[in-house]
Amino acid sequence: MVKRDPMATGKGQERLEADAIVIGGGVVGCAIASALASDRSLLLLETEKRLGEGITSRNSGVIHSGLYYAKGSLKALTCVEGNRLLYPWAAARGVGHARIGKLVVARDAEDLAALEALERNARECGAPGIELVTRDFVRAKEPTLEAAAALWCPESGIVDAVELARSFAADATAKGAALVTSARVLAIERAAAGWLLQTERGEIACAQLVNAAGLHADEVAALAGVSKYRIRPCRGDYFRLATKVRYRHLVYPVRRPGSLGLGIHLTLDLSGGARLGPDSEFVESKSDFSSREGKLPAFLEAGRRLLGDIGPGQLSYDSCGIRPKLEGQSDFVVSRDLPGLVNLVGIESPGLTASLALARRVRDLLD
Ligand SMILES: Cc1cc2nc3c(=O)[nH]c(=O)nc-3n(C[C@H](O)[C@H](O)[C@H](O)COP(=O)(O)OP(=O)(O)OC[C@H]3O[C@@H](n4cnc5c(N)ncnc54)[C@H](O)[C@@H]3O)c2cc1C
């Protein structure tokens, strides 16, 4: 139960107190709130008016299998574990999702070598159910696709990310947590028994503090006295694809060594819509979501390489998301940097897939 102390600030304002505070109401913060709320009083603080409006509402919504990450990395471990945990959670809570499977398609000999390397890495990381498959297998799944071979990932799927975040939040409130929106955290100081936060909704004290502030996690860590993180925003744009072909699976190119993202791919949404994206572009701003229609030629070329003939009239600008890339580090950081403070920084893809597993890591670090 969160406590109210009306005299504590000495300014006539009431001060809230909780055992733990989670900063950030995205899919990761909400999963953490759900994991921690069983055995402590908890407040989740979110800048925006609604939960899930940050990176959580601007991504591909793919439940990844864990193909791409270095063996033993936090990304690899939490992606595979998160994939296993996410399907039963979504099914039990009525969160929109579909286990549609994904094809990583090799077009030529150079792609084939990279595909085999990807398969080896995926097996070492424990990616579930993956299989190298022939052109005929690909044709049976997606009759219009040209491929020399592919990696079939039957446990990849799609999920409504915002609904997922809200299902975690609903679980946390059912366990007694309080979710406070329009409550940006402005300052953080060390207090005798933990932490004292100044927020847009007043002062709040807690013993344990979790920073799950997405793109702003470096700034929030710095407020608490940890200045070693720097997030570089990396934008990814999407174009909507209008097509008569009814794709039923996610279709990815083989990732070229050294590329920033996974390569422009075909993602599907739960209503059957298709998009191409995201590309990768480092940008200055964490909040500039303006349209980039000028990228049409590049998307057309990438789309044709992946799917065959596409006309310019079939692609229209859709939206973008911004990845919180952590400078000098390619893995997720989940770190107990000070007593009672856990920072989650650089939670880019596969953070949505990994959310339940990341929440378990945080609980282990705090208990
Ligand atoms: C283009 C793109 C595609 C992606 N595709 C996939 C995918 O297909 N599959 C996958 O698994 N992952 C994907 N990801 C990654 C995934 O979307 C993220 O890892 C995940 O959404 C991160 O969630 P979060 O809760 O950490 O961040 P957010 O959703 O951004 O939540 C952080 C919250 O903190 C709040 N906040 C910030 N500062 C403060 C403050 N001072 N006080 C209070 N609140 C604050 C923000 O308002 C925000 O709501 C993709 C990401 C991008 C950008």
C-alpha cells in the first residue's frame, strides 16, 4: 500500500512513499511493475498522459526468436526466455498476438554463407525450432518469394505492444501498485532510507528505484548521480505496402555484416496490413518523428530486392520509431549501479520480446 504523508515536505504538499518506484510506463517498466508488485508497495511514474506511448508504440511488434545476438549476451538470453514467457502471458490475458513464423531469405551465394552463420549463432543461443529450409519450402509458405534457401523461425510472431504493456500494468494494479501518469521525474536525490524524487505530481520517497525510461534512461540515470551512460537516438522509418499478395509470414533479408539494423524487412500487423522497415539512421533528436517521405527510392529498392516487383505507388510513408542505442555498448544494460538503484539502458530491439525476462532480472537484482 502506497503511503501518504501530508506534512512531510513542510510546504503543505503531501509526499507519497512506496517501497519501490519504477520510472517509465513503457512495456519494460510495466513488466517490471508487474514482477515487483507482489511483495512490495510500488508506484510507476510516467511522463505522458497514457502508458505505452514511447518506443513501445513505435516498433515492428515482432516477437523475436533470438537469432542475431552474441551467445551469452543479455539480449540473447532475455530474448529466448522472453519469447517463451510472452506467448502464454498474451494468451492468458487476451493480448492480441499471432505465432505466424518468420523466413530469413537468402537470395544468392553470398547470402547463403551469411545464412549458415546466422543459423549456427541462433542454435548456440537456443533460438527455438529454427530450421534451414529449401526454396520449395519457402515457395510453399510464400508462393511469390524468390529464394535460394531460408531460415525458418516457427516461434517468431507478432504482438500488440501497447496492449501487452497495458496488460502488465493491469496486473501490477491488481497486485496493489499505483500507476501515476503526467508525472515526469524532474530530480532525484539520495535520502536516508533510499531515494527522494521530485516529480510533476509532487515529492515521492522510496527505498528501491528502477529506471526504465527508454530513450531518456541516460538522463534519468544522471539525475540519480550515474553519469556514465549516453544514448544515441537511431531512427527507423517504415513505409506501408499496398499489395494484392497476401503475405502470411514475416520476411527478412539476411543481415549483412556490420549493418546497424536487421535490414529493411516485411512486417505484418494483426489486422493483416504489411509494412517495410525499419531502416537505420543516427539522428540528433529523441523526439523528432516527422515524416521522411524522401526515403521512398531506398525503400523501393530494398523492397524489390526482398519481395520482387513493387511499384512506387504501392509504398506510402507510414511512421518511425527511435532506438535508444547506448554509446560504446551493443548489449542491454540492466545494472544495479548504486544501492537500491537499477538502471535499464539501451533497451532497443528485442526489448519488447524480452520484457518479461528483463523484469525477472530486475527482481533478482533488487531482492
Ligand atoms: C524502430 C523500432 C523497431 C523495434 N522493433 C521491435 C520488435 O519488432 N521486437 C522487439 O522485441 N523489440 C522491438 N523494438 C524494441 C522495443 O520497441 C523496445 O525495446 C521497447 O519498446 C522498450 O520499451 P521501454 O519500456 O524500455 O521504453 P518506452 O516504451 O520508451 O518507455 C519508457 C517510458 O519512460 C517514460 N519516461 C522517460 N523519462 C521519464 C521521466 N523523467 N519521468 C517519467 N517517465 C519518463 C517515457 O515517456 C516512456 O513512456 C523496436 C524498437 C524500435 C525503435
